[in-house]
Amino acid sequence: QVQLVESGGGLVQAGGSLRLSCVVSGRTFSAHAMAWFRQAPGKEREFVAAVSWSGGTTYYAGSVQGRFTISRDNAKNTVYLQMSSLKPEDTAVYSCAATPPYGRIGARSPADYRDWGQGTQVTVSS
């Protein structure tokens, strides 16, 4: 297993931007497909974005397409989520997740991910 630690959350006004980071422990980072999920109070966890092992292929939920960008730096064991044009409905706890080594790329179900970070709160005020 790997350990994941997110950072970068905070309070931002609608229309603003934030960049989330997720640092992953271990030597096998480049073998894990990665994703970001979010969970708002009273709602189920939902898929936000995913990235392939190399970072060359990305996937997005329709609600964030064109506003969010997922990327990874395998030299730094880090995956990022750049969020722009934020809306109040983007308010949630954002968590990064890793598949097992050579797991499914672009998976949108939490069940496809084995390891999770503790989450970071993003609050967008109107």
C-alpha cells in the first residue's frame, strides 16, 4: 500500500482558483493510476478527475470539465488538481486516490481505488 497526503484546500470566492496537491509515498507511484474524488455534506462521494500512469491521459466529470485540470509529476510522487472558475457547488472535501499497481486507468468508481488520502476541505463562497 501507499500513503497519500493532500494539501492546498481552503476558502475561496466564487470564480477563484485553487491548486490541490497529493504526495504519495513509496517507489511505485508511476505504476498507480490516480484520481480525485469529492464529497459534500449529505452527499455521496463523487468522481472528479483521473489520470493515467504516465499522465498522458486524463478523464473528467462533466461538472468540472473545462474548469479543472489533473496532472502528475512522477519524479515528485505528486498528483495535482488545478481548479479554476470555482463555484459554490464545488464545496466539498477533496480526496486523492490510487489504484493498485497497474490498476484500471480512468476508473470512476471509488471501489477501483485501493488507497486514499485523508482529504482536504475546499469551500467556495458566493
